[in-house]
Amino acid sequence: MHLIVAEKNISARRIAEILSDGKRVTENKDAGVSLYTFGDTASMGLRGHVVEIDFEPGYSNWRSETATPRSLIDAKTIKIPTEKKIVSLLQKMAKKADRVTIATDFDTEGELIGKEAFELVRTANAKVKIDRARFSAITAQELKAAFATTTELDFALAAAGEARQSIDLMWGASLTRFISLAARRGGQNILSVGRVQTPTLSMIVDREKEIEAFVPEKYWQLALDFEKKGEVIEARHTNGRFHEKAAAEQAKDRTKAPLVVTDVKFGTKQDRSPSPFDTTTYIVAAARLGLSAANAMRIAEDLYMNGFISYPRTDNTVYPPSLDLNGILMTLRTSPFKKDVDWVIANRRPEPTRGKKSSTDHPPIHPTGAATREQLGDDTFKVYELVLRRFLATLSPDAQWKTLKILFDANGEEYTTTGGQIIEPGWHAVYPFSEARETILPEFTTGEKLPIKKVTLDEKETQPPARYTQSKLIQRMEELGLGTKSTRHEVIAKLVSRKYVEGNPLHPTLVGRAVTETLEQHADTITKPVMTQTLESHMQLIKQSQRTREDVIKESRTMLHHVFDQLEANQQAIGDDIRDRTAEEMNLGKCPVCGGTLAIKHLRGNTQFIGCSRYPDCTFNIGLPMAQWGFAVRTDEVCEKHGLSFVRLIRKGARPWDIGCPLCHQINSNRESLEEIPSADKALVDRIQACHIYTVAELARSTPEVLTKKLGISPDRAATLIQEAGIGLAKLRRRSECRKFMRDRLIPRRGRSSAKILNALKDAGITDLAILAKAESATLKNAGVSDAEAEQLLTEARIVFNSQILKEIGIPAVSLKKYLAAGIIEPEAFCATSPAALSEKTGMSAGTVQRHVSLVCAYLNKPVPKKISKLQIERGKKELLAISGLGSAAVEKLFAAGIIDGEGLLAADPARVFLATGIPEEKIRNYQKILKRKRETAIIPL
Ligand SMILES: [Zn+2]
Ligand SMILES: [Zn+2]
């Protein structure tokens, strides 16, 4: 059997479809992984990398004393399967195969993925023949040629990929840990540092600094409008920019009609057809269609996998001689662009255009198949059209322009205007994505006099350099040798997702800037592109087998150790620096009470809130949900009313929770409960809020003196208000406690909203635990809780609620635990069970139990049971156990029924004891008989 291993499932299917040559292809699934079979051949897809490198076990604890960040530099790495189902199918098939062809993408990454597959196949089958098929497009022609002339896997190329992988892991992991620990950041808040990522971020930060440092200079531009044949035309002063206003004004004053034509210059201009697309120029062109770099690559890969365009990761801008341009044109004649294709065939330039970079791995990006809009959908079709038209443009003749430049004189001041007109559209005819703006001027003759309509003097300012757009940044990264054609767009996406940069064009966030500037100061190797460029050149050497992977990694290790020497020497300063610089990212704006600064504070144990910088002098604060609901951060939006930045709660894997303006949120979510205070009418609530009291809790904490002064109400009214607020607060606490109780226990489930259930319960009057503890399970079921859950909830509610009461009564927590374990949950149970039995069940001493029972009985207004000593219990228990046939289980039951010794047993009515204990009357009578006899025989010897 011949096994073909492709990079992805979709390419595996395409390969099977093409190579089967019309034979039936069967798709079988093994644990969800597809296998395409035809004749004696099977084709399966990987999911890119199916194994991942990681450090060997023992390095996962960030705070370990021994596995320090630096220790990661020399840590051994292992390969772990990340796609277990695919790996297992691959190995299962490898055992049966007599030939395996690796058909992954043809580049460094693809070769490495191929090598990973190679190793997995070898483990399963030591003898099978393994070869490699290389192709740049998934088309019949390319694939058949590739499979007819397979070669060996290029281990040198794969080794280059492996070296990059190891080095990226080592740099990224050790530096990320070091910086995060130094800045005391953990969890979602870590500061990531990376070999390519950090120098790229540094470029964005540098540009931002240039922009900030830029001092704009004023300049003036002089222009005039004149009229010719009813058309208004603008001419500019030939001086260009005037740097002094006075000079510009003088020139303006001197400008007088008539405007005399002094010269008419004709010319022509060649407008060269564009060169073929490589990855970078493609991304730049796609950006003009409104696509981000990552999106542009995703769509291009999709088109490649489906055989519509060639491999989109390429540095080549020269078509190789082997590329069948005529064949491609013929194929494209069946696309919706037949008219354009035919025009190109009729007007074709002798040689296609060529760019500056020629490499042998892949041809420039070009179309390989015909597709329709219906087939692809709008966005993908837009990209397909771009690639197709670019290909056509590279085969089209240059465009020709006619140019015209007119010089004028206005009372000694010289003006000019220029025009341009396409006379041969050339490639513009098939490539509308590049603007060709024509300015058509009427005819002028020297000496002609024209009227001036108006003269305008514009004051302007020099502009700072522009921020990087994603595509500009990719171009710059390429120039600096940062990253590869395959990774550049991913690096940018990473910077965005890690909140180091934002917006388009890109600008650094406060954190992005803090990390970069701190590193620049203490270990600038990480922020400079040199180190990364060195590695790229080493990778080239590995590819050419001039250096080994181990050797390059070793050198990189040494380099990283030097970086750590610097970092560790400055650890304290680095941490302090980053913390100082990022403190601002938590500032929200002015405190409404004192004018200090409000900032988000994160405390240990998930607590977060908004507090004032003038604490303790100013105690104004706004509560926030616990951090497990989302880590609070500031956003760019600012409240128009309060001037405070908006707050957002972010949580991995969850949609962010936008709180908006924290003060607006505070006001809105507490207004209703303030209005629930009986003596506070709407007008008073308005006044209360105007004094920056927003919650019932703040009101309850206030003093009558303060309120009297602030609100202008009588001391009596103030006292009532505070008292009512106290009652209201207790109610609110019980309400939120009940909500929290339910929320914690309602397991999130698809199609069920816990908020909805909570509201239904609220409508049913269940607003606190006391009510919930006594509720019927039917009420819960009506609100949408399942049967089993309702029972569980009610039991737990009873436990939680009664525990609170018992605690209030004065039962210590340790004892409470013992009572709960013994099933004594409700206070009533303390009075219904005899203290002796309680002592027996809980293992606590009789004295302790007696004390607790007295407390509970007093609380419930019930008579306190007679005191029993420990000795009495012990003696009674012994006496009862001495009765033959009466075991400890029965003793416990009797104790519970208040029968704690022989005396009690003899005095008891067997029928009643049966009701209380379940021990048959017959047995009890028997116990009584035995006991009586015992007593009698015991008396005789006296
Ligand atoms: Zn304040
Ligand atoms: Zn607001």
C-alpha cells in the first residue's frame, strides 16, 4: 500500500482526487480523521505540526527555586504529540504501507512537518520506503510531475526549521518568565517576550517616539485659480513651500492679473507593468482591499489548498522558465475573466516583468485554476481576482502617458500646473487596483493671457512620520530580516493579541512601551534586530549543510546567557521600571470627591476595586466583581459625563465584560436600592448622589452629623435614613448572598441562562437563603432547575442557612462541622435529640454538647433539657451494653430517644420506645427482663 501524507486534510483530499485520475476515491474516518483511498493508495492529512516541542518535565513551575528562568536556556526538550488521533492513524497506516510519500508544503516549515511525520512513520515501521514529493501548486500538472519524480526528505532544510523552533522556545520561554516574574505579573497578565516579536514591537515603539518628538514646522503654500474655457484650473507658485509668512504674503500681494503663459512643455512617460507577487507585495496589495495581513494569508492559503493559486509563501518575484505561462492563460480563459485574458493574449509583452528577488523554492504567487464568485464567496473571490489580475498585468505591456507642464507669469511671480493623460493604458486595462489618475488640461499657447479668479495662501504644518500599517510593517520587517515570509503576519497578530499594540495603523500600548523601553535600557540585544538577523543567516548555513543545528543552537544559548547576565544584574530595576511605567495603565481619571486619581487596584486573592490615590484621606471607592469574572482593565473610551476611562473585565476564553464608565455603572446599579429606602424619595436620592454617596452601604456607614451637613436635613431625619440604610443593606447582602449561592451551584449549560433562573426565582419571592431553605422543590423546578439539582440545592441551602444561624447563636465552627457530619442541621434538631445522643453521635463531650443545646434552646425559647454529666453517660452506656443482645447501634438509638441508662430503660414504655427508635417492642421487653434479673441477682449477695 502506498501512503501519502499531506500537510492538511483538504490538500490530502485534493491530492487523492487528482492522482486517482477519475478512479473512485473512498473517504473513511478513523476517530474523526479522514483517509482517502483509491486503488492501492491512501492519502491522509496532518494538521500542520502534529507534535510540539516543550521542555522535559520539571520546568512548569514558574516560581521553582531550581528551575529558574535561566535554567530554561539549557533545559532538554522533548516532542509531544499534539494531535493524538492523527498521529495514531498515521502510525497505524505506516505499519501496513510499503511506500510512504511525504507531500507537505514545500518550504522550511513544510520540510520540518514532513520530518516529524517521517519520524512517526519510522517508529511504527523501520523498513518502509519513505520519499518526498515537492510541488508549488495543487494542480494536476504539478502533482503528477512531483509524484513521478519524488526525492528524499531534505534533512538539512528540516534541521534549519528545528533550530528555529528550539531557539524560539528557549528565548521566548526564559525571557517571558524572567520579565513577568521581575514585574510580578502572572496568569493572564504575563509579559511575553520573543525573539522576533520584541524587535518588531521595538520598531513600533521607536516610531511612536519619533512621532512624539516631532516638532511641526509651519510653512505656507501659494496657489491661484484661473479660468479657461469655463473650467477652473489651479496653478501653484513655483517656490513651493514658503518658510516665512512675510515672504509668502509679499508674493501673494505681487500676484496680479493677467496670468501670462510663458512656456508649454510636452513629454511622455513610461509606466512600467508591476512585477509578480511575492508574499510581502501580495499582503500590501491585499491591504488596499481592506484585508489585514493575517486575513490575507488565511484566504491565500485556502485558495492554494483548493488549487486556485500557487503556494502563497514565497520570496520569489521572477517567474521560473519552467512555468507554463501559456498553459495558465489557457486555463484562465475558462474563468469569468476571459475577456481580460484574451486581451492579454492579443497584447502580450515579449517577456513577463520580473522583480528583484529570484529564489528557487517557489514561483511568485500566480493563479493555477479557474474559479467563479459562486464557488468562492465574495471575500475569497476578491483575493483570487487580485492574484489573477496581477498575473495578467505582469504579462501586459507598459502604459504610456502624455505629460504637460505649463509655466505662467503673474506680474513677476511664477506659477505652474501639470497634466497627465494615458495614451496607452497597457496593464492598467487589466489591473484596476493601482490608481492611474489622469489630469487632462486644455491646450495652451505661449503668450496667452488669462484672468485670475482668486489667489489663496494656505498655512500648513510639516507632518510627523506615519505610524506603521500592518503591511508597511511587514515590508520593513522583510528589509530588516525579521521573521520569515511565513511568520511575519503571525508575529504582528501576536503583538495585537498580547495587547502590546493596537489600532491600524499600529501604535504601542502603555505596556508594550514599558516592556520595550525597560528592555532597551537593560538588555538591548533583545530589542535589536541584529540577533535575529544573525540567526536567519545561520539558518541559511544549516540549509546548505555548512553548519549543524546543534552548533547554531549552542551559539544561541551562549548569546542568551550573556543576555541573562545583564538581566539578572538588573532584576530589581527592571521589575520596578516596568511596574512604574505601567501603573498609569490602571489610572481612570479624576476622583469625583477630592480630585485625586482613581485607579483600578488588584489585590491578592482575586479582589479588585477602584480606589483614590489620596487614600486614606479620601476613602472614595467603587467595587468591582471578583477577578475570576474577568481581570479589570482600562479601555480607550472615556465617559463624557465623568471624564473617567471605561473599564472592561477580560477573561481567557470568554467574551469581555464591558462595565463602561465605572461611576455611571455604580450609579445605575445602585439607584434602585437607594430608592427602596423608605424615607428617601427621588429628590433626596438625587441629593445623596450629588454628594458622591452612591451605595446603600456608604449611606449606612455615614453619621447623622455628616448627613445633616451634606444633605441639609434634620438630625432626626438623618438618623432615620442611616438606620433604614442599615436595614436595607442587610437585605441587599442577603439578596446577593442568595444570588451568589445559586450562581455558584448552577452549572453552566448550553441553552440555559443562570441569570434567567435567578430572575424567575426573584419573581417567585426567593430573595434570600432563609426563604430558599424553606422553599419547595417545585418552585425551583418552575424556575428552570432540574429535579436532581433542585433537591441538591435545597439540601445545601438548608445547610448553609442553618449553619449561619447556629454560628450566630454561638456554636463554634469546629463543633458545627461535627454536628453537620452527624446530620444535625436545623436548630430544632438540637432540642429534639437528647444531649446524650448528640454527644454520642458527634463524639463531643457531654458538657460541650449540653452548653450548645442550652444556647440553641434559649434562642428558640424552649426549655433547656436536664444536665447530664459525662460520667453519667459513660456509666449508662456501660450498663446498657452489658445487656446481652443490646449492641452499640441500639444504644445510639436509645440515647437519641432520651434513654441514657438502665433506670431510663426500665421506666420506658416499650410501645413508645418502638415509635422513637424502631426497635421492636418485643426486644425492648426482653432487654427490660434481662436488666431486671441482673439487678435482682446483683442484690442477692448483699
Ligand atoms: Zn478621592
Ligand atoms: Zn460616567
